[in-house]
Amino acid sequence: MTDTQSDLRQAKIDKLKKLKDLGINPYPSSFDKKNTVDQALNSLGKIVKIAGRLFSFREHGNIAFANLKDETGKIQIFFRKDLLEDDYKNIKLLDLGDFIGIEGEVVKTTSGEISVAPTSFILLTKSILPLPNEWFGLKDTELRYRQRYLDLMLNPEVRERFNIRTKVVSGIREYLDKLGFWEVETPTLQSLYGGANAKPFKTHLNALGEDVYLRIADELYLKRLVIGGYEKVYEICKDFRNEGIDHTHFPEFTMIEWYEAYADYKKVMDVAEGLFKHLAKKIYGKTQIQIEDKKIDIGTEWPRIEMAQIIKEKLGLDVEKETKESLLGYVKKKMFDVKIIGGETKGQLIFIVFEHEIPHLLIKPTWIIDYPEDVSPLSKTHRSKPGWVERFEGYIGGKEIADGWSELTDPQIQRERFVTDSAVARLDKEEAQHIDEDFLTAMEYGMPPTGGIGIGIDRLVMFFTNTWIIKEVMLFPTLKPQKKILKDK
């Protein structure tokens, strides 16, 4: 805190003491707010009772002007001594950042601005710390993340971004509920992590004396519910992966996964495509979306292109005819930033080529389908292409937005896949799928044909707000703790 900020804080504390000396409670329990600011702005000539935070204040003798904001907007307050009488003197004890409640008539000033002329006002909360200058806003990025409350207070576009996030989540529920899906909750603490290839967070459950993991995905529990008789099921939940942070990845994130019995990956793509169009219409009233500097219409039918086909079209590389050795040579020659650890399978190398060379080329909405079996241990073997599985990913504007597949339902093949995945080459062995005996037992009771999908909610919000830094769509992203702590003396 600067010396100036410290002086302003002390001045506010001095006013707080004066208020208490006058017998004024600076922190009352409630206020009977009858109108929003938005309603007041449309109530010229009527008496309103509003409340909010003060964002500007200026005195001119027997009158004073202030701006008051609530979550619906901002309105000018026109304090007049002839209306407030003895209470007028107490406006000197108000500061920017204070919450007040007022009752009065909505009038138009000589300058033509809609205002409320209060006949009474009450201090609802006395602020102690000075607000950042509203004109310049809150610009420091790390400070915005650490003090999101100030970011929301001073930057309206940030509040709108999180309003859209709320609409995305409610829109998902609305869409899936109408299709007959059941929303459920599955464990966050799991004795064995699975459902994705990712490094977990580990903790200890004192009551059981056991180490447990924060879930990396809810897939295997949702599949247990399908086995148990739920034919359409979904969950919106927090997942945790103890991995790196970049513009599109964060260790704590929110996912939507859904599973539908008797469906394959084609049906799941149909439902997912419908969801994106539903959300676009709900949020913007149209299917044309801005992605970076491009306007993209997601309302058309999305093409479905095989991974091998798109690689051949874009790179002239026929991966089905290539050998593991020739693919390895291609990666080493063309992709200098890719770390080769040795022992990669042909399927892994195909996926590496795709992942590093193709997504940025997929601007129009596109489903990439049919992935190598080696990188998809939970996917059903392709019905007509040995070595491949019925998996898909969705891309728009060069960004991945969804990942799903026809679910593997053969418990014996699933066991083989778990064993294979635990042995394949990867930088961190903890990222491998483990042999989940309880899940395999559930599968042996019989799992119907099933299709499933996972979509990152944070990524979805980034997509619908054209915001490509994940921390900007998370209200309180985890940051390194600050050592300096403000303490009252």
C-alpha cells in the first residue's frame, strides 16, 4: 500500500469514528431495497427506493452529486439540502466505495440527466480501503486475478464475461434436461484415478487412513451409472490435473461429460453439435460467433473428416501407409519442438503429427473422427478399420472444443487396453490409465452400447466470449500466495 493509499484509508477510518460518535450504525443489517437502478432510470417522476455503491461524489454548497451503481446499472444521485434538511451535513462523511440506500423522486436535472433526488438516505456499509481510480480502471493483470472483486467492480466487460459463463452452464442443463438426461454427482475423492491420461493430485483421507486422488475425470463413474440403468446421464463438475498452466490449460477446471446408452459416436456428435447451436442462440440470438478476428457461422452442418484423411489432405502424408520408423523420421525432421522419448507406437506418432500440425488449420466447425487405438484406451474399436477407434474431437477457429467416442463395452478388451496404456511411452508414467478392477467388475455385469463426450466448460466460455486466456474466464484462479499481508494495528 502506498503512502497516499494509507492516508486515504486513515481518513476513512476517521470518518467511521465520527459516524459512531454521532450514534450512526455504519454497518446495519439490512435495507428494504424496492427498486433496481435500471428500474429507477425508467421511473421519471416516481418515488423509488434504491441501494448501491458510490462511485463518484462532488459537493457544490447546498447540493451534491454522486454516482450510484448496483448490478443493473449506474444512476446519478442529486443531494439537496432543502430536501434532506439536517441530514444533509452527514453526506460529508460519505466516501467513494460506501454502500448507501436512498429514497426519493426520480427527476431530470437542468443538464438533462436522469437522477434520484433523495428525501432520505442511509449508510449501509462504510468502506475502509480506497477504490482504484475508476477512470483508469484496474489494469494490472495479476492484481485483477487476485482481487477479482475489484475487477468486477471496475470493469463491466469482465462481469459480462462471467454472466455469459452462467448462461453457458444453465444452457447446457436446459438442453440436456429436455433430451431426457439425468444430472448426477460422482466422487471428487477417488481411491484410483482414471478416465483420462493425466497426472493426479494426491491427498490423504484421515478418516479411512488412506491416500486418495482428486478426480481427473468423472467418466468411469458415469459409465458405472449407465451399467446401473441410467440411459442418459451427465455431470458438470470440477476436475483436477496436476500439470502445467498455459493460456488454455489450468490444473483446476470445470467439465461437462454426458453418456447415452444405445448411442455411438455419430449420435453423440449430433447432440453436441445441437448443444453448440443452442448455446449460441441462447447467448447471442444467432449462430455467427467471433473467434479471434474471424466471424464463424456454427449453424451449418459440421463436416466429419477422418484423422488420416485430414493429415493426407493438409500435409500430403499418408499415415496408413507409413511405418513407425518413417513417421518417427517425419516428426524429428518437421517438428523441432516435439520431444521424442523413445518407444512411441505408430498410433502415438500419428497423433503427434495431427496434434501439432492440423488443429490451427481447422477454422470452420469440423469433427475430426477415427483416432489411433494407441491413444484412445477407453474408445470402442472401429467397426471397419483395425487399429483405429470410434473417437472424435470438435474444432472451431483452430481450437479444440470437445472430445468423445463410442465407449468400449467389452471388459476383456478394456482390461487389455488398461495394461497396454500403462506400458506405452510417455514422459510421466502417472499419466497412464490404471487397471480399475471395480470398473472392470461393473463392465462384466454388462454395459450397453454407449456414446460419451467431455467438454471443458472453461474452454466453452472462452469460445463464446472470444477470450483466449483461461484465467480470464475463471473467477478466482489459483495463484502463488503473496507474502505481504495487510494488518490493522
